[in-house]
Amino acid sequence: MAEILVFSEKDDLAFELVSKGKEFSAALNMGLAAAVLGEGASARTDEYFAYGADRVYVSEHPALAEFHAETFAEALYQIAQQNDAQVLLLASTKRGKELAPRVAQKLGAGCVTDATAVEVQDGNLLISRYALGGNTVASELIKTPHKVISVMPKTFELGAKEARQGEVVNVDLDLRDPRTRIVERQEKVGEAVNLEEAEVLVCVGRGLEKKEDLVIIEELAKALGAEIGCTKSLCTDYQWLSEDRLVGLSGKKTSPRLVISIGISGQIQYTVGIRGARIAVAINKDSNAPIFALSDYGIVGDLYEVVPKLVEALQ
Amino acid sequence: MNIVVCLKQVPDLQQIRIKDRKPLVEGAPLIFGDMDKSALEEAVRIKEKTEGTKVIALAMGGAKLKDGIKEALAIGADEAVLLIDPAFEGSDTMGTARALAKAIQRIGEYDLILCGEGSTDNYSGQVGPRLAEILDLPQITYVRELEVGDGKLRAVRNMEESFEVVEAELPAVVAVADEINQPRLASLRDILRAARKPVQEWTAADLGLSEEEVGAKGAAMEIVSNLAPEQERKQIIFEGDLDEVTQNLVNALTKEGVLGR
């Protein structure tokens, strides 16, 4: 029986895929399997069954001790070939996203990365992802027999766990040593912030002149009970805020009840991230900034004057 | 050392208009994506530090590429290979990677293949890893710092939780993030000089590729629709005295029921 094969280096994201995979498995009449790879893999299989996997392929091959896309792609390829896995569902983390096309190439498969929706249509999977820099959403079908899809985290809801068992298959893989070596890992100073679940969001962009001025944004956030988000340049180029706060195409897609975009011109790379907001507000000194067309309410003015006044008005 | 930089012309996203949810791409000028420019800049910087380095710009596209490639040559590529052929039209990432790989094999000598971690239009990030697979090379993606020398590379990758420092032997495929550098602008003198640099044009037949292997016929993907999401915002702008407009905004937000914890 053909199979759907789920993999993520992050178990909790793999569980989201397994949860949704049950639906695909029934509709496409395929088995639902997952691959758990690397050190300690055999101890991690139970929850995969609890979320709905029928089989779990396990390998603790020494070449899989650390994540190297080349090696993991070969491992998934061999598992897919040995077990007739036709659909590969991966989580679109950075690692998943670089893994997907590599394993797809091995399988001669079409591939969609960063999928934001996947649904069954006429016995195939219709996959959506942002295109044209976020201006559009493309819906695509993969025409090749094998299909590889990397799905954005949190696209699918985690299902309920059930007390059930499945088949653990220890797979025999023929892997060479990775040709890349990880020599050092500098942990990022992460923040415990979850913008995807924020009810109110205050986002700031390049209109802010220096890091110290973040304090006026913080005041507003405090007054609103809001989380702070930002555009790419503030976290990647200037590093004033951590990447956990990046909103947009390469960051978080948020759905707060209120978002206030401050000093943000409104390029598509950012606005993709606030599409889900119920009410959008913009504060910008340029009355021609595209952000105003994508907002419910706007104030044209210098953020350094408007924001403190707004804090006053809120109190 | 030979560095091949893969470039893709994309429509200038700032100039795409949406009408009835359909993107009007035809009017938008074609440019190289930000990350592609960073890949090129990085190649040129390596060349400036490493004697005997040649930078070859490789791109697949339409006739407009002949003009567009001048920018890459002006910035510092020594020569260019353009894959221009109606047979390539409609190629998806699989066909593109197949054609680029054939071209790289035809170029023959390569130590480093640089590309952007994604194109600015679709950002699917597929061509680099697919190329690496076809050419049987290691892939190093999301690179924000790169050092190359003595047949090796050392790269800092920007991952979710960490900066990961990796080493690999050359040849390798490296996909760069746009934060790796600030690409230079070409001077007028560079642009004039670039006109003398060699540009080759190769077709599918030159690469030994049939029409079934590339272009729309060789595509693994079928685009069912590509539309702007429906979105309607009220677009109410408050103008005038600052005390007044901020109060008006607070009133409006209160009415919407979005204030309060």
C-alpha cells in the first residue's frame, strides 16, 4: 500500500502533520507513516502513534546524529523507496525547507515549500503558498507520482492523542558521512514571545530612528496590552529586536484583533504578516505610504509625536 | 578558483499592480532579486581577496536577460552564460535546476556555486538544494558569513535558534541570506567596461536537454490559480490636530471593540 511519510526534526511539528495526515490517508487511500531519525529516535515513537501514525520508521544511524540536509534527504529517500511512500509531508522549518527540494530531486518529484494550506481535491493534493513576494496566493498541483510538501508550522491543528499502538520499523540505511561539519553553534538569545497568539500587536519599522526610541513603542504596547512586532530590517539588519518578533513573509503570520503598524511603509513582505488582523491601524508620516490602503484607520504624522499622544489618549 | 553565481530575473515586486485580484506582472520591470545580488556581491568580494578567481554569472530567462546581465558584469562578474531558449519557458524549479546543472557541467571547472537562499518572487528555496543534489555536492543554506580558501569553506548559517558555523570542502553549493552583505552599485565606468566582457548564450539543445525535460512540458507543477487574497480595509484617515486625531482613533477602536484586555 502506498504511504504518506511524515518527517520533521521537531517532533511537535511532525505531530501536526500526522494529525492532518490522517485525513489525507483516508481520502487518498494510503497508509500513514512517519520517520524518526537520529540519536534517541527509538524512544520517541509512542506519541507518533498516539497522533495517528500507523507505522514509524526509526534509524539511529551515526550519520544522522546531527542534521545535514544532504544526509537526511538520502535517509528519507531510502525509506520512501523501501516502503512506497508517495507523499512526503515535512514541516517547513529552515531545515525542513532545505530538505524538501533535495529529497524531491532524488525522487524526481515536484515539491512545494512553505505551504500554507493543503487539501484533497479529486484524488490529488491542492497546495497553497504565497507567490509574487506575497502579493498572491498560488494554488498548485504536483503532477509527478512522488510529491514532497513542506508545510508551514501551525498550518494544521494538533489532533487529540489516542491510546493506540502501531508498528515500529527499524530501517537499515546505507548512508555516507555528511560532507558538511558543524564546528560551532552560537545560540541566539531567544525571547519567550508568541506573536501568532497575540491579541493586540504593535509593529514598528524603519520609521524608528534608533534603538533607544523603542521605549516609546513599548509605552504604547503597555497601554494596549500588546506584543511588539517588527519588520525585517529591525531584527535582521539592525538587530534591535529578536527574530521572534519578525512579522511578514519570512516571519510570523499573525491574526490579532488589532494591529498598529508604526513607521512601516507597507511593503508586501511585511503586510502578508498582518493580513489576518481584524482591525489594522497605520501611523506613518508619508501620506502616500501603501500601508494606509491596507489599514482600517490611519494617522498621517510623525510617530515621535503621534505615539506619545496616542498613549495619552488611551489613558 | 571558479565561482558560478546563479541569478534569476524577477518582476520588481514594488511595481506589480493588482486588478480584480489578478497580478499585472507584464508592466513590471525585471530585476535580479535581493538575495541573488547578495550572492553576486559575495562572489566578487571573494574574487577581490583571492587571486586567480573567476566569477561566472549564470542565468536562465527571456531575451531581456541580455540587457539585464550587464548589471552583473558591471558589478564584477568576469563572464556570463545565459540560458535563453523558448524551450525553457514555463520551467519550474525542477526544470530550472536541471538546466542550470547542465550548464554548470558544461562550464566544467567550478569550485563554488553561489545562489540566493530564495528568489524574491516565490522564495521557494528549491533551486540551490536541487542543484546540489544533481551535481552531488554538499549544500550550505541560509549563509550570513562566508570564508573561502585552501579548497575549503567556512560559513555561518542563520538558523531559527542559533547561528551554526559549518565547514565543508569545495566544491559546494552555498545559498546566501540577504544580510550577508550590502551589494554595491555599479558605476558608469563599470557599466561601460562590462560591455566588453564575454557573454555566451546556450540553448536547451546546447545542453543536451530535450523539450520534455525543461519548460512547461517538463514541469512537475501545475498552477491552478494565482490570485491576490481578498482583503477589504476601511481606509479611514484621521487628519488635523494631533490631540483630536488620536482621540478619534481611540474612539473608533473602542467602537470596534478591539481595545481592552
